[in-house]
Amino acid sequence: MKTILIVDDEPRTRQGIRKTLEAWSLGRYRIETASSGVEALAWLKENEANLLITDIRMPEIGGLDLVETLSGMPHPPVVVVISGYPEFDYAHKALQLGVVEYLLKPIDKSKLVQAIERALKRQEELHRIERMEKLVDPKLIEAGEQELKHGTFVREAIRYLDEHLAEPVSLREVADRLHLNASYFSVLFKEQTGLTFSDYLTRRRVQRAKELLAGTRLPIQEIAERVGYQSAKYFAKVFRSLESVSPGQYRQNLADSEEKIQ
């Protein structure tokens, strides 16, 4: 269950927001409150919030200071700021800190609900982006960024590799298909992608394995075979060399992350 944390030093406002969101959520969300930034930080040390609703002006720790402090968290909540002061400086700093909505008091209930729905949608988008970043190999991203510099031979080689990841593929085989000398092709591939042929193929296979680990419940042995490894043991060794965890642990880490973020 996703959690919404409301932080406001005014009891009437705090409870009013809570009642509005409880009526809207119909039990779909856990609604928590804190009467100060200090109390909110203490709560967040032991719990996670998906969405933070905070007043700007509060004693000790103001709302924007609270948001700035939370920005260093592994999974900071998305933020909706509320304020009785329509000051440009506040709004500008809120935007700089990544606040997704800025509401002025007195708060219209319908506008509050709309803001919460937009903020939660944004949180889901950030979650999807975070999951994609965990799946993508930065070295492959770098190689892909060089795509405009790839000549016809290298583009054709990459296309062939992507279509035959499950099969035994060698540099000489690909060079022969392109009617190139194997040594020349090896140098050409490294020049244009920044990776050796072997390193690219290994990383692309592990990349595909990560996608299968994240998106399916296929056994490790079957995933190994689908990305060109007949031995699950050897596949696990190669996977660990790049990801520092076994395929099984990688899948478990994704599952744990899913539970925490959702």
C-alpha cells in the first residue's frame, strides 16, 4: 500500500487534508501525518512515503528545507507543497527542488485531489524510469550513443548479434558474413563502438538476461539458454562478473525494490 505523509504545524489544516484524502482514497492509501518537519524526518527514518504533502512555513525545519533534506534519500517521495504565501521565491525554489505541485491556502478540496493524483502519477513514472536504469548497461548506452558513427558493417554486425543472442556466435562467423577479414573487423568494431566484439556480445547477452529476469518468471537455466549459454553455472559466473550479484539475487533485489517503492 502506498503511503502519503502530510506535514503541517496547523492541526486544522493537517486534519482537514487527512480527512479529504481518506474519503478520496477509500482505503487504497495509507495516510500519515506529522506536526513538524522534525517529526516528519524522525518518521521517515523508520518508514517510507511515496508522496509528501508539506507546508512551507513551519518552526525549526520549513517545508523546503525538509524537501532538500529528503532529496538525498535512495527513494525520495514526490512532493506537493502547500503555502499561505503566494511568493515567487518560494515557488521558484520549490520547482528547483523538484516539487511537482504548489497549492495555495485556503485549499480547494477538488484541486487538492487533482494535485495528489498528478503527483502519484509522476511517482509511478519515476519508478518506471528507475527500473529501466537498473536494467540498462551504461557501456551499452555509450556504444549506442555512437550509433551515428557506426558504418554499415558495424550496424549490420550489431543487428545480427541482437537477432542471434541465443546461438553460438563468433567474431570470425560475423566477419565472414560481412565478407571482411576477421582482424580488420575486430579493430573496426572496437573503433566504432568503444567495446571489443567479445565484450559487446557478453554485455548484450547479460542485458537481455536482466530483461528476462525482471519481466518473466522463467527459470535461470532457461534464461541462460535464451541468451546463448548452455551452462547455467557459467552464465551465473559471467552475470556476476558484470552485475556483482548472481542472476537469482538480481531478480530478488528487483522484487524487494518493487515492494518498497510500491
